[in-house]
Amino acid sequence: MRITLLLILSCLTLVSCDNNLVDSQSVAFSDAQWSLLEAPVFKIQPVDTVNTYDMFLHMRNNHNYAYSNLYLIAEMKFPQGKIVTDTLEYNMATPQGQFLGSGYSDVYENKLWYKEGVRFRESGTYLLTLRHAMRKNGSVDGIAQLEGVLDIGYSIEKQVQHGSN
């Protein structure tokens, strides 16, 4: 119940405080565990095909997350069938073991760069699929249950133009 309330409050805060936010979605994981077999798929309906946007991935974790990094496989399927797959690595903690991101109590939220200057040139629905690709050192098999992950999602923001005044 507490986690659900925190998730709702953080989503409301994100939406109410960011004028550049165009779209965002997230999926919560039961028992704060992201299964290797669970690959959330997000349907993205772009606002237009002209403007440029920045895309971010968001992950919330708690102290049960035992790793200093995060490996993700992000797959973007375009409306006309093209698929772009990216293998991404993010630092989640300092070398001293302190979690990065903004934290409150036992929860840390990380806003991770995904793509900069994106234009949705094709009209229609885009599909973003996210999988974790975490493994223990020396192991070929992925971690079946990635503990400490509360939710994963994305956001699309209007690209901020930095002018020279």
C-alpha cells in the first residue's frame, strides 16, 4: 500500500512540475522484483512528426538493489515495422556504494538518458520494450529475479533549446 501511494505521488509530482513533459508511463513490479521473463511494452502515441524530443528511462529502486550498474535492452518498434535495439548501461551507485538519483526514505529514482533529439517521423503507434540484462560476474545466464526494482518506465520531453543570448 505504501509503495503504491509513493508511486502515485511521484507520478503526480513529475506531471505537475515539468512543463516540458509530453508523455510518460511506468510499470510497477510486484514484490520489487523484475523478472528476466518480464519485458514491459509501452505504447507511444507521438504528438507530432515535426518537433524534436528527448527520451529518458526511469527506474525506481530500493536498498535491495545489489548492483552498482544496470544493463538494459531497449527495443523501439516503429509504426511501419522497423526495429531499433539498444544495449544500455547506466551507473546506479558511486564506487563507495551510495545510490545515485534522487532519494527519499528507502526509494531512489533515476532519470536515465535514452535518446536525444528524437523526431517521430512516422505517424502511428511506436512500441518501446524494456528488458533487464543483468548477470552475475562469470555467468552466462541472466539474473532470474532482479531484486530491489520497484518500477521501470520512460518519459518524453520537449527538447530544450540552449540559445546564445
